[in-house]
Amino acid sequence: MTTTPTTPTTPTTPAAPAAPAAPAPGRPRPRPTLTAVITWILAGLFAATLLAVLVSVVISSLSTTWSGNWLPTGYTWSWFTQAWHQPGLATSIGVTFKVALADVLLALLIGVPAGYILARKKFPGRSAIMLFALFPVILPPLTYAVQLAALMYRIGLGGTLTAVILVNLVPILPLVILITVPFVEQISPDVENAAKVFGADNLRLFTRVLVPLLTPGIVAAGVLSLVRVLGSFELTFFVSSARTQTLVVAIFGAMSDPGGPPAALTAAMTVFYMAIALLGLAVSLRFSNPAQALSKPAAH
């Protein structure tokens, strides 16, 4: 009995992935909708207005005289030198940094554990506490600034740096709590239970498990709190003194004084403030983008 030899089969090469179909030549691009056109026009007008305001402040700080014309009659850097040697400006810049750092650190140290408790523990009045935490965030600071200032002066803290830090902590502490709660709720309780099974106590559970998982939320809360404190005016204005006022309060004092410094000198002080705000924002964004952090879910 003879057997017919079988021909070896050649290995088949996998098919190359299909290249994306090229757009047909001559195919007309889809026309933008009316809603898209209106949106881009409004966004462009808003950006142009904002840019024009900022540029006008910078030009005013560099002008020798600017009144009634489109451009100044001359330019000089001397206003920045005079602004730096303005009495109290260097002190105001130092106070601004101290208040911002102290408030952000205190808000994170208190707000993150408080947000964890509100997210994990179920107890009577939890919804009322969450609703109450919203008030300092959504209410204009002027509605409670006078009462807070009266309280600070009644307990003997009026005009001190401690009072400035405490009153600015009022709106950002609830903000940190409200940002932390949804990030904690995204973490599965099984992760915490597994850490406890392997011997982690509450301190290790919080510092080595929860804090790394909550880092995006903590960074986002810190950046938003920093921006809020740097721009806070009403709360600082009512409780600060000449040695504890922040830069934004010092600028308001210079602008509201009829016999005060010229407009160009005030504009130079405003440029200092904008530089500090941009520096703080750039340093914060160097470590995390709040928009990406808020959209990034925590690990389960």
C-alpha cells in the first residue's frame, strides 16, 4: 500500500491592518453649524476683551502719560521701581504668600479627612452638613465678611495675621471638602478592607493607601483653593491692618485714595499682583492640571 506524500503547507502571514480610508478627493468639508459659529464668536470676543484689559494694564504701567489717546506719549520702567519701593508693598507681597500657603495647607489637612468621613460614614444630619458646607462657597463673601470681622475683633485677633488666615479659611475649607467627597466615593471599600487585613492601622491606611489614591483630588482642591485665596479681597479687607494686608487690599487702598499714587504706579502694583498669581498658578499646574484631575477617576 502506497501513500501519497502530502505537500507541506506554507505558513500564512497575518494580514496587515487595514489603513484608514483616505478621504475622497474633492469631498467637501462639513459646514460648521450655526451654534458652533456663534460659540466661537462669543469665545473669541470674551478672550479678546480679557486680553485687551490685561494689555491695557501693562501699557499703563509702562506709560509716562496716557490720557485721551490710543497710545501713551512715552514709555518708562520707573513706575516699577517706584512701586517696589512703595511703603508696604514688599510687606503686602510677603503677607500674600504667607496667607496663601497657610490657608491651603490648613484647608487640605482639615478638609481631606472631613471629606473622607462625610463620604464613608452614614449618620443623621449628614445631608444637612453637606448643604451647610455649600453656603460659604456659593454666597458672596461680603454677606458674612462683616460678621467674621466683628468676631475676630471681639476675640482680640482683629488686625493680626492669624485673623487674615482664619477668615480666608472659611470659604476654601468647604471647597476642599466638597471636592474630596466624590473622589473618596470612587474608591472601593474593599481596598481599605484588604489593607486592614494585612495589618494596616488607621494612620497607615490613610497615609499609604488613601492619600496616594486621592492625590488627583487633593491637588485639584489645593490649586482651586490657592486661586481663591490670592483673589480674596472682602474677607481680608475687614480684618487686616497696615502690616497684615495682602497685595490686593494694598492695591485697592492706592486706587481708592484721591490723593494717592498716580494711575501708572497703581498699574505697576497690579502687574506685580498678576505676576504673583501667574507664578502660583504655574507652580501648581506644574504638578497637576485640575481639569485632568477632576476628570480622572480614582483607582478601585
